[in-house]
Amino acid sequence: MADRVYIFDTTLRDGEQAPGFSMTIEEKIRVAQQLERLGVDVIEAGFPIASEGDFEAVREVAKVVTNCEVAGLARTNDEDIDRAWEALKDAKKPRIHVFIATSPIHMKHKLRMEPDEVLERSVKAVERALSYTENVEFSAEDATRSDPDFLCRIFQAVVKAGVKVINVPDTVGYTVPEEYASLIRKIRTEVEGIDRVIISVHCHNDLGLATANSIAAVKAGARQVECTVNGIGERAGNASLEEIVMLLKTRKDVYGYYTGIDTRQIYPTSRLVTQITGIAVQPNKAIVGANAFAHEAGIHQDGVLKEKSTYEIMKPEDVGVPSSALVLGKHSGRHAFRERVKSMGYNLTEEQLQEAFRKFKALADKKEVYDEDIEALIA
Ligand code: KIV
Ligand code: ZN
């Protein structure tokens, strides 16, 4: 089985769908162009039937993107599929992404449909989408709360109809790694012709397991991961692109997979999404948070100054962060202080340095210390 994991970015669809994250068409185009620089395989640009704005955004993104596939989401009815195609038809590599819910809860309360009806509709929808493009993905919404046998039956039917990708979403972030992996294994074992299609995973982060679940599924045979920049998305968000990619890169020794992502574009992409949405990532967010490569504790700073790998498992440059930041605060030690003073151009005697360090410690007890504060206390 191939070791390449395809990255399907849904920042502009599932991410943008979350409250407070909406973007204008121009902003979506800027993000899409940056996603292309980042090297994602698929950009899900929106849900064309949802609104005129979404339709236009998918159409414009489809026109400007050249290397990546561009996907548009559609429910299993004709209007959705036709509208999705209308928006995607100018794309170099279009993909129609058809979805319907398959769990008893969703089928009963939301769709008010019997399982056989859902299956029949899915096949019809996929056939209609295939009449426009051979690149069709089918998602079984709420797959992880669906009856696994029914899930295999519906996947079997759409695979037979000719889809390229089947997606197994953990829509409500309910599954756990072992359970999700065994569901993927069951699908691989029971669906005939599965070797001709890509199994995709799409995890939400309600229990903080989106990355762990996605990777467990990859280990079990999935080869497309759906994710978003900064992990934005419905409720607690989607699996975060930067975590998936850097986990696969940093622990290649354990997993052995690779992606087509230029990891040096991760931080610039994260910053762009933050700037556009106006919503900052939490400082301790893995990979892209302000503190992800910052060291404040004296022992840590001393270690990093002697040898970065003491406390850094990734190089900041590899994700596009200029360099690791040593934050000066009350936990900082003499070594970090001396280096900062030196880098600011001061050449203090040992005695002057000790005096400045003593004053710095007193100040750091009250607040974070910036370069201006150090200049003031040296003066
Ligand atoms: O979470 C979900 O199930 C989705 C589907 C539309 C893929 O976003
Ligand atoms: Zn989702």
C-alpha cells in the first residue's frame, strides 16, 4: 500500500462554516492561493448551494487554482449537484463531494428516511455527479455513529457506482483511535473493490482527539486526511492540518508516511488565516501557537542555547517560524539573559551583568520583560 497521504483542506468550507470565521470571496481566493503554495492536494472551496456568496467563491477559487484539485460540497439532490458542478466546471481538477448522513440518529430525526432510501439516493446522486466528472467523493455523514454493516453496504454501492474517494467522517468528534482504526479495517476488508478507491477521514475535535483519530485511521489504511488550517471548524474544530502534517514528518520513524506539503509554508498560512478571520490561535496551540517554539523556564532556555534539540522536537524554520523565541520572564536564567543582552549589542562586564540580571529578576516577578525594559534597566 502506498505511503503517500493526501491532504484535503477544508478551511474554506468546514472551517469557514464556524461562527466568526466567514471570509469574503477575495479573502477566500488569497487563502486558496496560499494553500496552493503550501501544497495541499485538494482545496474544498465551499458549499455552492448554500448561498450566492459560496457559489461565487467556489467559482472564483476554481478559476485561479491550478495545481490542486478544487472540491465543492453537495447533498444528494439534483439541485445541489448541478449547482456544485456549475461552480466547479472551470477548475483544472474539479471534484464533486457528495454527502448524506448514515447514522440512525440522523436518518430518523434529520432526514426522516429509511436506510434503504438513503442508500438508493446516494447511488443516484453519485451517478449524477459522475455524469459531470469522474472525480467524485462520497461522504457518509456521522459515519462513526452509523451501523458499521450498513456503512459497508452503502460504501459498497457507491464504490460499485464509480466514486474515487469514500470519506468516513467522525462528524461529532465521538470516536476514539482504536475504534476508528477498526472501522477503517472493517471497510477495507468488507467492501469489494476498495483497493481502487481512496479511504478518507474527516475528524472533528469535540474530545480533543481529531489528530489522534486521523492518524490511527491512516495507520489502518486511510490515505486522505481532511483537515483545516489552525484546526478551525464547526464547534471544537476539525483536525488541524499543521498537526497532521508535522506529526507524519516528525515521527516518520514510527509511521513511515509522507505528504506533498511544503512545511515551511505552514506558519505563513496560519498567519494569513488568523489575519483574515481576526481570530487568533491560542498561544499554546501545537505548531503554530505563539509559544510553540518559545522557552521561558531558565533550565529550558539554558538547554536550548546549548543545543536546540534538548527541548525542540521540530525546527521552527521547518514550519516557517523565523526562529525559536526565548521569552524573558521570571523563570528565565542567567544564560538566556546574557545572550539577549549580547544580541542587543551591549558588552557588559561580569559585574554589570550581575547587577542588570538582579534588576531584571525583580522586574520579571511583576511582568513579562521586553527589550525596551532591558535597555531601561541597563541604562
Ligand atoms: O463533519 C462532516 O461530516 C462533514 C461532511 C459534510 C463531510 O463536514
Ligand atoms: Zn465536518
